[in-house]
Amino acid sequence: MADNAASPIGPLITGSEIARMAGVTRAAVSNWRRRHDDFPAQAGGAANSPLYSLVEVQAWLDKQRKGQEVSPEVELWQVLRAAYGEQMVAGLAGVAGMLTGARVPRLPKDVSTRVKTLAQVEAPVDLVNGLTERFIDSARRAGSDQVTSERVVRAVRHFAPELAPESTVFDPACGIGVLLLTVAAEAGTRCRGQEIDADSARFAQLRADLMERSDVRVEAGDSLRADGWPGLVADLVVCDPPTGVTEWGREELLLDARWELGTPSKAEGELAWLQHAYAHTGPEGHVLMVMPASVAYRKAGRRIRAELVRRGILRQVVALPPGTAASHALPVHLWCLQRPGNTGSGAEANRAVRMVDLTGNRPDGSLDPRPDQVVDVPLIELLDDAVDLTPGSHLRLPDRDYPGEYTALRKELEDRIRRLAARLPELAPGAGPGSLDGATTNVADLARAGLVAYDGPEPVSASEQLDTDFLQGFLRSSVNARRSTSASGTHRLDTRGSRIPRMGIDDQRRYGSAFQALSEFEEDMRKVDELSRRLAEVARDGLATGALAPEE
């Protein structure tokens, strides 16, 4: 985006953001530009990516009655982006620092004014977490690897071992702390991190301070060249390291004691990060590393892979579904290591490496492998000339019972489809569109009255006067979804914008029952979709291998 911090017309926004503000498609915005002579003129950007004045667009939408009120939080996000551009993390760190009273560079006046206003009505931690969500979503939509994707974080958390009280978790490339603070979410867990980007490290620490996590400490610096935590022994090390970086310091670190499995080549920076992480574990300590799929088979890393296997350090390799990473659609792997205990060698205790292949799953689907997606490979079978650690290379497809799988899946799918129609609620004609808009209640007012509490991402009823299914059903409606979608494209349940109709408790329960039935219908539809894809995969592979044949 162009640097428009000094622009006299204020923050600039894209056509896509105009569409999200108005709750329409990008094509509709293009039509407005062609058909309406008074549509705001381009105020910045290039011909193929024009930018428009937020103030002018909002005024035009209000005039056309196509817009909605832009929340103060969205306005703060827009002025932050206008002031900091590509250095958005520095702006986020500045906001967090202002709210904690830390000594940070002074914020631009229009930013600090909005922060002060919002801090009067919203808890500082909620304000910063909201901005963090917008930043993460913006990075995801841009295909940036600046922040570990939510799907990768979910996978690491799923496969991480259960931690004992007062355990230590370390992330040597922690960025803004998303992976570290999520995996070590339990209070009392000591969190240690390091990040080469000073703004990201500062923001991670300030965000932890706002969360009252006194057990979190994040250092700034290059972990490989200048370890900020010498002597640290962690129970769990998690890391989503930089990938494809050749200038990681090999020449300076040739004789480094961390390379106990072998000195990584210049092209194998990921294996340098892996050994750095492993060096920070004690006996029976764990490492979970996010790795590009190519690290599992590249020739330059064969010796280090062989040592991981030979010593019984590598316990599991998980090939995650395509689309798990934000910056590309290729599969990524999760390598699970454990340092052997003080008694006996790791190879004696660990005679196989578990290979899990989830590449046929949806990126948001189940992370629990089916029996045909997992195999325990004996160490001796891995120690060949290639030492290929790609899970898909070791799954024995001929051993699958294709006829049995196909029959069972088909029966399950048919049963679920028959039950789908019964899930739908019986609905009669209502009083017409807009008939419930007259007497409505703001969710923020309900929260102030003590009728609503937050148990996870969605509010729940805290009173017998309010039905939870009724509340959540209306909040998930398209009207409230548009109110909860910011001009940056982030979807959040914004309690200031969401409204629900006023009804007696009996009517609430009638609506709540219908909404609950719809939720169950949607869940069954998702299961039908998953079953359909699995059934098609089994049928296709069975036909291709000769295990299944068309009827004559």
C-alpha cells in the first residue's frame, strides 16, 4: 500500500474494503464506479489497484444508504495502517506500549486520540487482541508468512504433548508470539521466546503483559547467531522457522556445539533451527518443528536425518493438509522430536517412527488420522540411502481393504443423507422481512446488564431471561455478520454492532430451538461433505489399484 501518512484526506482504502463495508461484492463496487458519476475519485494507488478516501467513501455510502456505521475500532485500524503501512507491527507495539505505560516511541496524534477514546469503553487487552486478530487476518489474506497461520497453530497444539504444571515452553523464532502464547496458554507455564525483529519481539512481550502473563519473557535478537537464552532447558520447544534462508550464519557457526547431529549445509537452514531447538531440551524434552515438505527428502540433509532416526530422537512426522500454511498451498510437515531420557538410548526405547499422512484431508478438517493414514515404520527401514521421511512414501496402500471401506463409507453416507431432512425445523411464514427490526437490543447493553457472558468466542446467556441458542442464532445471521465484518475484512463478533430482537423467554426458546436444529443440520452437512470426499477417494484409488472394479 502507498505511504499516505501525510495525506490531507486521511486514511485510504481499497475497493475490496469498500465492498466489505457495504456488505456487497467487489463486482458491485466496480458497477458503482462506472454507473455513478458522484462516486469518490481515486485518491491514491495504481491504476490496477486504486485507493480511495475512507471519509469520502463513507459519506457517499451514507448518501446512497448502502453503508453502515464504521466502528471506532475499524477507524483505529485504518489510521494505524495509514501511519505505519508495511511497519504495522511497530504501530501495534506502540498501541500496546501506550496501554501498558511502557516507554515506546510516541504514536501519531490521530492514533493516540483514538486509542484513548477506545480505552475508556474497552479493556486494553481486548482492544489489543482485536487489533492482533485484524493483523493476523490481513497477513493470511495477503498470503504472508509474517505470522504463523491459525491452521499451523492448531496443528502444533493438537500434536503437542500434555505439559506438567510449571513447565517451560520455548519458541526461538516467536514473531509476535501467536504460536508460543497459544501452545502455552495455561497460567503458570513459563514461556520464553526470541525474535529477530525488534518490533515483533516488543509487541509479543507487551501483549503478554496486557494478558497479565508474568511468566512470559521475550528477547529480541538472532537466535542462531546470538542465542538470547543460553543455558535454557525447556520441556517443550515449538518453532515455525524461517524457510529458504541461506544466509543463516553457517560460516560463523561451523564449530558450534549445537550441531551434534551434523553441521547443516548452507541450503539446510531449517535443520540448523531444528538442532538449535533440540539443544534447548533436557532429558525427555520435546520439540515440534514446522518444516517444508522438501526437508524430508533433500539430499543435503540426509546425514542429519539419519542421525535423528538412528539415535531414536525423531518420534513422528505429520504431513499436514495442503492449505495449512498461509503463504502457499503446498503441504507442510510437523516433525516431533524427543530427547532420550537418562536411562538407555533413544533407539532402544523408540524402535519406529510414526508416519501420519493428512494430505488428503481438508485444512480445517480433523487432525486425528484414520487407520489408513498412519503407519509405524521401523528405524532400519528408514536408514537407506535416501532416508526419506515423507509420510506418504511409507504408507502401504495395497494393505487397505478397499471393498470393505467402500461398503462401510457408502452405507454411512446413505444413512446420514436420509437423516438430513429430519434435521430441518418446521418453519411457517413470518410477518415479513424487517418485522423483527422494530424493538431490538444491543448485545453490549445485555452484557452491561449482566445477561450475557463470554465463554469462548461467542457470548452465552448468563440469565434465565435470555436463551443462548436464540442469542447465538441471531448473532450468526447475515445482518449481524455484516455488522461484525470490518473494513479490513476481519470477521469478529462486535458486541457494539450486533443486535437481537426483544422477545419473551417462551418465544426466544421457540426461535432458539429452530436455530439449534439448523446448527445440527449444518454440522451433518459438513460430515456428509467429508464422507463424500473420503468415499470418492477410496473408490478412485480402489479402481486405480485393481482392488475395486465396475459391475458388468
